[in-house]
Amino acid sequence: MKKSILVTFFLFFCLTIMFGQTKEIKAADALFEEYFYKSASEVYKKIAQTNPSEHVLERLGDSYYYNIDLEEAAEAYALLFKNFTPDNPKFMFKYAQSLRGIGRFDEFNLWMRKFRDISKGRPTGDYVTQKDAYSTASKKADPTFKVTNLRSINSIYSDFGVTDFGNTILFSSPRGRALSIEEKDSKEENNFLDIFSVRKKNISSEAEYLSSVRPLYAKGIKSDLNESSITFSLDKKTMYFTRNNFVKKKFLTVKKGYNNLKIFKAEWFNGRWDNVVELPFSSDDYSVGHPSLSKDGSRLYFISDMPGGVGQTDIYAVNVYKDNVYGIVENLGPTINTEGREMFPFISDDEVLYFSSDGHIGLGDLDVYATRKEIDGYTNPINLKFPVNSRSDDFAFSMNPVTKKGYVSSNRKGSSGLDDIYEVEQIESVCIQTVAGILREIQFKKYLPEAKIIVKDELGTILKSIISDENGLFSFELPCNQKFIITTSKEYYKENTAYFETSEKTTLDLDLALEIENDFEYDSRNELIIKINTIYFDSNKWNIRSEAAIELDKIVSIMTKYPKIIVASASHTDAKGNRAYNKILSQRRAKSAVDYIIYKGISPERIYGKGFGEDELTNKCVDNDAHSNRVKCSKLQHQENRRTSFLVLNIDEIEANNKPKKTFSRWE
């Protein structure tokens, strides 16, 4: 009996502890799902001391991870993988990111390789699963940006997300909110953001200088809720911004109990922001935020954790039409989006898309990257490197391509608060390499003068546009240790695109070649002719046969397409008959072709004809007037010599001289 009482008491004690912990876990889960990560981590840590379950350790690691406490996150994830094998590889990814953030790169590479192996076949970012993609943190190139802390506008809180608004900037901050001591020391206050404004002339990098930062008071916009990440149309009459899911003075929460973010649109009307509406692709079931509008207002970029994405948060885009109509929401795909977090997209006026990610090759946690949309998709993202990026979070990057100035937010070492706003200024690279070469025709290596040469960076921005000289020579200077795209073009030649990379050597030799357009080809004498089927004549005849007329119509079409070219009709005969007669016959055939082309509308100044008789046979079927060297040939072989071709006389001289010649060597 005594034993039974002891057993019952023990079971009651265990159940009490279990139910107590279950209650604590629910409380911690509620905090976690409301984004109170610091408070949640304290509860999970307490529970983990007696009940380190898989769920508790996952949430403990995530709480530290999302609050950017990477030392504690790495410790929690290490305990998780020591005791369990989580089904979702995202925990392996976050563990690797935590290790990278605290500088443990060997372990980071190990866990990223494990993540790569387990993620094969999953819709993950291109670089996340790339072999040895994270082996080193690249800092090799000279800095191309200058970064300055704007201390006069930064507080002890999280200040971030600058929007340029004429002579003013707007940014997000929780300053002015009634925050607890714990909230001031955590990332949780980011749930309670307001939009602030400050004139640019009042901004300083000196901490002692106090800028006149003011809340943005705009009826319909300013509220007691989380509002941030503003973007405007070019005329500043349309605004998109992020806000909590709050309608008719009530929070709308999903079944899990937390409140999502939505994008709203407002219009400037009669001196106030009005017509505030939720965008149709916002949802009560997931978040959308961080809007950025293209210069022409036709495309809106944003982030979301909506179902079907690649990672934790992905970048999306949607076309914007008139009358509040929007196109189909488009995920930008695995070239940009990874298993991690892609955040804070910014589309610049020159169509470069900047964004932050912790899933691509980087220096720290969130790094800033740049990409550009091409015909076949987006270019591979480029890390902006140090000093834009650091070992910490770097995000909310923006850039004015005209002034070469912008902003970035960061919690890097030396920041005044949890996140600070920094000014970014683009500077020239110190190391310069001279690129020089010769442009030639691909088959006979002839120099190509007056050809257009365009050099672009990896994002497609045009850096150089030059013309090759009279000998096909060209040269220009570019920054060292960067990749570039070079496109060469010249009338009558196929455009050619090549890729090259500069180095720290003084010069780079870069010889290029162009191929003639398909309308032309070279004959057996290496002369440039219009590409048609050979025109044949009946024996002793010079009239245009029906099949010959078809080919002559092609000549007319090509001469119309290329209105500068000058063409010569070269007619030939077989060797039968008298040589003098054959010369006369071929001249008549040449004239017949020329007359036909002129009749079809081509100027007589652009088409010439000459008969060569039997002087230029295509085969061995010779026969002089004395018949002393006659070679017996078939009718078909003789017909091969009765032909007319059309030579282009000035294709390399048109652009160089601008005045086509009327006489040309053997045609004089």
C-alpha cells in the first residue's frame, strides 16, 4: 500500500511537471509566434534545462537566430543536432549561418556541405547548394564604396530603411514608443515601428549634432501600428507601405495566433494622403512587405513568406496597371531566392535590383547583393562586398545612379543602436587595367574599322561605348579583378558578345572577330558575294530564265535591305565557241541581269555589270579557239560555267569613307 502511494505520488508529480511544462511551452510558442524572440528564448531556455525536446531546441535556436544572437543560436542548434535529426533542412541551414556569423568558417563549410547534400532536388537557391560556395569571404578587390554612419539621426533603437524624398529622407524606427527596458535591448521593438523624416541638410556623421528628426504625420498613414518600408511613384502622388494586418480598429490574426504584415497603397489628393487600400495579393494567412516601385511605376517588388516559395522569405514582383489592377504575382526564382531569407528589395532608377540575403555567398549574416533582369531571367547576384557588407546584418540598401549615393542599414560593430543608418557613396577603383585589341573579320582576318564596341558590367550597365579605328584597333580602361561583357557590332556583320575578366596586370590583350551576315558569303576567289543560288543561262542565250528571275528578286531584296552597298554583276560563259564571242555574250548576260535589277527599282549608280567570257572557268572544261586543248565535258559541266554572281564592292569602306566608290579594281 505504501509502495502504491509512493508510485501514485511520483506519477502525480511527473504529470504536474509535464502539464506545467506544456503550459510553459504554449506560452513560449505564443511569444515566438508574436515575434517576441528575446522573451521566447528565455522561456525556452528554462524549459530546455529539464525537457530539451526537439521542438523546444528548434524554437530555442530560432529565437536566438531571429534576434541575431548567433553565439547562443549556434549553441542551441548544436544541442539539437547532437540529440535529434530534424526532418527540415532549414535548421541545418540556420545552424550553418550562425556558425558563419561568429567566424567559425570551417564548421560553417562542413554544415553547408551537409545542407547541400540533403537539399538536392529541393527548390533551393542556386548558390546555396553550390559546391564549396562558401569557402571564403571575398574581400580581395579594392573598396568601391565609402560607408559613413549618419550618427546624428541614429538612436539606441533600430533605425533602418531609408526612402529618398527630394530634400528629405524617410526611415523606420521605434523611437517615441513606450518601450520596456527588455524591449530596448532586443529586436522585438521592430513590431512597433513609425516612419520618421529629416531634411538632408540637417544630417551629420557627428554624434554630437542633433538632427531635427520628426515623425511623419500623414492622416490615413500614421497609426498606432507597425508601419515601415515606404516607396513612391515618380510624381510622389502614390505611396506603397507596409503595415500590420489591422482593419476597422481590429487586429486580424491567423489561426496560429500572430499578426501578418500587408502592403497598402495611398494616394496624394487635396494636400493629404487618402484612399488607403490593401493590395489584393496581401493575405491574412501570410505576410507581404518591403515594397519597392520601379521608376516608371509599372512593376512592384516585395517580399513574402507565402506558400510555394523557395525559402523562409522570397522576393516577388507584380506588374502594376491602371485603376488598381495588378498582374500575376511572380516569384523571382532560385537565381535570387534561396532556402534562407531574401529581404528589402530595392529597384534603382537604372533597373538594378538590390536586396539582402543570408542564403548567398557573403561576409556575414544578411549581405547586400545586386542583380539585373535580362531576357532569359535575372543575372547571378553580385555581393557588394566590404565595406557595404560586414560580418553582421546589412540590409535596406538603396542607390541613386545619378548622384552615386545611397543608404544601407546595419547592426555592424560601431553602430549606435540595434541598427544604424549609413550613407553609401560609390567611389572609383584604385586599380585600373588597360584593355586593348584588334577587331577582325573572322574568315580572312581583315581589319574591321568603324565597328561599335560596348562594354557592360555583370549587371548589364553600359560602362564604355567606343568605335574601332581605321585599322580595327581599340582600347579602354576598366577596374581590376572584375567581370565584364563586351559586345561588338558593325553593319553587314553579325553582332558578337564575349565575356572577360580583368586582372591586376597593366594590360589585357583582347582580340575579337565578327562573322559576315547570312545574306553574304565568300566565293572561291575570296570575294564577297550576295548569297543566292547560282544564276545559269542557256547556251548562246542571255535572256533571264524563270528560275533566274527568282534569284534576281533576292538580289533586289538584299540591296533594298542594305541601301548603301554597291554590287557588280559578274557573268561568265563556258569555253565552247570563239573567245571574243564569249566575251560579248557574257557582257550581254551581265547587262540583262543589271537591267532586270534596275527595272525592279534599284538605282543604276548602285549596280554594275561586266562579262568575263571564258576567262574564269569553275572546272577543267577548257577549249581554245584552235581546239588544241579541248577537254570533253558533259552538258551539266558546261552549264556550271554559264553563270552570273553578284559581288559586293564596298562593304568595308561605307562607314569609313561615307562616300561609296564608283570604280573598283577589276571593274574599272
